[in-house]
Amino acid sequence: MCVDSAAKSKGQRIKAFLRVLKYSTGGVLEPAKLYKLKHLSKVEVIANDPSGFTFTLGFDNLRSQSVAPPQWTMRNIDDRNRLLFCILNICKDVLGRLPKVVGIDVVEMALWAKENTPVASTQRNIQDGPVAAAVTESDLKVTVEKELVSQAEEEDMEALLGTYVMGIGEAEAFSERLKRELLALEAANVHAILESEPLIDEVLQGLEAATNCVDDMDEWLGIFNVKLRHMREDIESIETRNNKLEMQSVNNKSLIEELDKLLERLRVPSEYAACLTGGSFDEACMLQNIEACEWLTGALRGLEVPNLDPTYANMRAVKEKRAELEKLKSTFVRRASEFLRNYFASLVDFMIADKSYFSQRGQLKRPDHADLRYKCRTYARLLQHLKSLDKNCLGSLRKAYCSSLNLLLRREAREFANELRASTKASRNPTVWLEPSTGSGQNVNAADTSTVSEAYAKMLTIFIPLLVDESSFFAHFMCFEVPALVPPGGLVNGNKNGYDDDDDLGIMDIDDNDSKTGKNSAELAALNESLQNLLDGIQEDFYAVVDWAYKIDPLRCISMHGITERYLSGQKADAAGFVRLLLGDLESRISMQFSRFVDEACHQIEKNERNVRQMGVLSYIPRFATLATRMEQYIQGQSRDLVDQAYTKFVSIMFVTLEKIAQTDPKYADIFLLENYAAFQNSLYDLANVVPTLAKFYHQASEAYEQACTRHISVIIYYQFERLFQFAKKIEDLMYTITPEEIPFQLGLSKMDLRKILKSSLSGVDKSIAAMYKKLQKNLTSEELLPSLWDKCKKEFLDKYESFAQLVAKIYPSETIPSAAEMRDLLAPM
């Protein structure tokens, strides 16, 4: 059995344990039980044991269990005292309390502990070895705190024991004496209490009198409290009435101030009312009109709920004043709209009446709308206010402006286009380029018609920027909420826009949010509809210029298409929708006219089929080369696609027609095809090097030429050496089915047959070859092709003969024929 203690980290709390050890079967000590000393409540020595060696330890956590308290028997009194003394010391030091001790005298234990205190010794390890040192009682610092009684208690006990003379065996007599003295002290205390009874009675009487006084005072305080409560209630009532009166006074004052402000807001200044209902719209009076509009706009907004307290909105005075302002607004909007409609019409009528504004005979006049815009800018701010007052009124004003200005623009375009056509001098070129006729170069020296393209470009240069400017001015002037149609200071195809910074409207948007508003699809649709009304009809004059140019020179459609495409690409960033539509329509018109020319030319090509007999190079092939050269000279900008499409259609029809004509006379079809395909390549060689589309057709013609040459040469060779090469073909066919050794034994392929073929075909071979040359020359109309054709013919003959010689050497090794080298030497000088 051992007793120990362990310190925990939390606040150095120490726990004490009693460990019970026992011997195992092998004689080794091992733990048996563990008891916590904090639950130790009683230490009892068994009275039934006369030796006093047996004792029990009572633990409070075992009371609820049907388990007997642990009991131990020691070997002697010293072992028992030593163990109990240790347990009690640990309980006092660690737990701060002592358990109940039964059956043993504490004083006797203290005396035993004092007599049996052992002398401790310690050992220190030093360099010379362990040295034992005796430690005295003072060295171990054993204080009285470690004993069961304190120092003072011990001294009192020694003094008490000193008054008595007794031995060690007289402890029981001493104990009896102490008991007698304790009884005497208790009796004395009871006697003293009984003697003090009269004094206690007096004290009780005094307390009763004091209690009566306190009760009376409590009753008086209750009465005073009720009176004070009534007074407090009266005071609070008075204060409440005073506060209500003060609040009412403040509210009345605030109400009067608010009503004064409302009356001021509802008041209509007489000068503004007069201006809105009957003022003049002359330029000198516009400042007063603008001020009246600004006041009216602010007054109407001030009577709306966000800017007016909702409690005021339903007041009769506010409703009546709002109705009065609405009447003023409708009156002013009606008067201003009527004035502006008449004003726009009068401005345009004045300009139309003056002929100096338009182009005249011998003088092209650039349209100038600076004065018109200057006069319109006078009323730009008025239009802004009309929009804020009644947005619906702008519809009729926009229509009136578009209707009036449309008359002016159409008159200017018509007069300009008429004078432009009259002043342009150009000889008319024929529209027939590829019609079948004798001769092929009648159109080479066509007249110069560049002035036609220049006239069309001048028309666009003058009017496209003008129309874009008019669209921009109209959108801004008529308060459309769309982005600027032309960026400020921007250029339109290299030309400065019609109205510059000095032509700006000189106003700012009334609502700051308007400048930040993005493109509104509905607003943009309305703008495009108005622009349609503004510019509709002017396209007819552009069409007239295009048709006039086509009649003079159809090929000028190419340059006009490029010019239009350049202007169209420059307009893609603008919002002037109708101008883009106009350019698109012009491009379509030009493409349609050019397609008409292409279709007519294709029809001219197809007429060649109707001729009964066609020999030599067809007339449209060299004419097409001339036409293509002229077309390349007219290409500008993006018109390459238009020309390439025409090339594709022309050449496709040419080749189809060529094949059809060749089929009418199969005997001479190959000669006819090779001559025409060769002429096509020769005439377009230079253009094919720079034009990819023509290069494609050049290669197509080259392939067709080679095929026709191969067929024609094969016919000529077989005409002279048919039996020879037919014999070779039979041998080649049999080699797929039988061995070469078996071929000489087949019918018609014997050695005798071979000798007959050689004799009939190769005797006088030089004459046969000369006959081949004459036959090749006989039907060929293009003499320049003969050398190359003859070279091809010799090469083809040598290839066939070499193949024949190899077959003979393989099948008839014993037979001798002229070698391929001998045949090549024979053909070389021819």
C-alpha cells in the first residue's frame, strides 16, 4: 500500500490517491486498487480488536453501495500509526481538511509522531564520489504546519499538562478531570443566562415600543405619499396641456410657411402666361418664349408626386392649378407647332422660287443649306422644350419638315443631274463586243469614256455628304435620342461634312440623362422612317445618271460599282440608314445594268452555234481578250468580284459554245478545239498572270488543248500505222491471260504474221511519216501551231514504236526489227 499525490496543470490543483498493491503469483508487486483521498471521510480503529492493529477507512463515494469499507490489519502499533499519520498529513496539506477519527486519541498520535520522527539523510554526487550527510530536524525544515496540531495549540497543551503532575500511565485520569471541568463551565454559563432574564424583559419592552412608533410613522408616510401622488398627477396634466399648446403653435407656424410656399408654387407669373397664350414667335422674342417654356416645364414637374408631397397631390387647389397649367401647355404647343409648320414651308418655298440656288445651263451649282440651317437653329431650343412638354407633337413637325425639305432636295438633285449629263462630253461606245462577224479587232480603239465615271463620282461626292449631313442635322434638330450620325469633325469619304462646328445647333440637352441614353430601337426606327420621307424620290436622279452612263459605255458600270462600294463602306459606321439604302440601291442598279450587258454578250456568243460551218479560230475569242483588257482598266476598289463573276459567265458560255460547235463536225472537231483553245491561251497569257480567275480558265483551256492534241495525233498515227499497233495491242491483251511463250502459237500472232505486218508497215516508213506530216498540215488553219503539233506527233509515235519493239523482243526474241534508236534517227531531220 502506498500514498501519493499528483499535481495538475490547471492552477496547480493537487490530487491525492491511496494505491493498494498485492503480490502476484510470481512474487511481483502489482496494482490492486486505487482510492481517491478526497472521498475519505472517516478513519476508525476497530474496537473489537484488543491489539488495535486493525482499522477501516470510510469513503463517502461507497456509502450508496452494498460494499463493506476497506479494512486492514497491520503488524504492530508503529506500522499502524505510521500509515495513519501519513494519510492524515496528506489530507491536511493537500485537501485542507481532516477526516473523522474514531477509536484513537489524537493527542496520543501527536506525541507518538514527535517521538518517532526519523532522521533523514541525503547524498550528493560530487567529483570525489557520494558523501553521506546527516540532516537534522531543522535542516529538513519540518514545521508545525506538518503536524496534526499547531504550535500555539501545542504550547497551550504543554502548559496545561504542566499544571498536573502525572505519569505516562495517568492519561485516563487526566481525561476524566478535563470532562469534569467542561461540565462545570457549561453549568456556569447556564446560571449566567438565568440571572440576565430581567434585563432581557426590559429590552423586549423597548423593542415593542419602538415597533409601535415605526408603525405610526409608516401610516403617516403612506398618507403623505398619496397626497404627493395626486400633486404629481396634477403637475403632469398641466405639463401635457402646455406641450400640446406649444406643439400646436409650432405646427400652425409650419403650416402657414408650407401654404405660403405652395401658393408661391401655384402662382402663374403674368408675363409668362401672356407669352404662352399669345406671344410672338419672331426671332427677337425667342428668349422670352424659352424662359416661359422653362418655367412651365419646371412648374409641371413641381406638381408631380416625386417633387410634391403626396398629401398635396389630392388637394383641390393643386388639381385646379395642374389643370390650368395643362391648358397653358396645350395652347402653347398648338401655337408653336402651327408656327413651325408654316415656317418650314415658307423657308423652302423661298429657296425654290430663287433659281440661283440651283444648277443652270453651263453652271453646276453645289447645294448650300448653311442659311437654311442657320434659320432653323433659331428654333432648335424651342423644339427641345416642345418635346419635353408634349412628345407627341414632334410627329407632325417632323413630317412637315421632311415634306418641305424633300421638295428642295429633289429639285436640287434633278437640276444638278440634268446639267451634269448635259455638260459631260463623251462618245458613245457600242454595246456589241462579242457578236459573230468577220474581223476581230473592231473594238480595240474604243473611245475614252472616263468622263462618264467622273460625272457619276461628282454626283456622289456632292450629294452623299449633303444627304448624310441633312440626316444628322435632322436627327439632332428634331430631338431624336440616337447617337450622332457623323462624329463631330468627322470626314465622309475624304470630304468634310456639310455642316462643321460653326453649324452646330449650339444647344445642350435639357435632360442630362438624354446625353447618356443608348440607341433606342424604337427611336431609331422612327428616325429611319422620317429619313425615308425626307430623302425619298431623290434616288431617281441617281438612277438616271447610272442609266445614262450605261448607254454611253456599259463597261463604265465597273468603275461606277467600285465608286459606289467605296462610299458604301464609308457609311457603315453612320446611323444615316436611308443613305446606306440609297447607296445599296445604286449598287444593285449598277450590278443589274452590268448583268444586262453580260447577258447580251453571252447571247452574242451563243449566236455562233447557228452558223452551219465553223473553221479556224472563232471571232469572240480574241474579242474577249480585248474586252477583258478593257474591263481590267475600269476596275476600281471593290469591283473585282463583279468583274470576276462576268469572266466566269463569259468563259463558261464560250467553252460550252465551243464544244457544241465542235460536235457538229466530229471529223474536224479536235483540230477545231485545239486551234481555239490555243488562241484563247495566246490572247489571255498576259492577263492570266495577274488575274486569278482568268488564270483558272487559262489552265482549263490548256488541259482541253492537250486532250484535243492527243486525240488528233493518235488519229493521224493510227491512220498510217494502224496494222502495226493493232498487232501490238492484241499481244498486250493476251499477256493478261497466257504466258509470253504461248503467244507466238496463237492464231494471227505467229512469227509469219509478224513478218507480214512489218513488211507492210515499215517498208517505205519515211514515206508514211511524210504522209503523216502532210495530213497534220492539211486541215490546220493556224500555221503557227504546226511545229509544236509535229513535235508532239513524233514523240507519240516514238513512244508507241518503242513499246512495240519491247514486246517483239520479249515475245519473238529471234526476230529482228528496226530499233527505236534507228527510228528516232530517221525522224530527227523531218
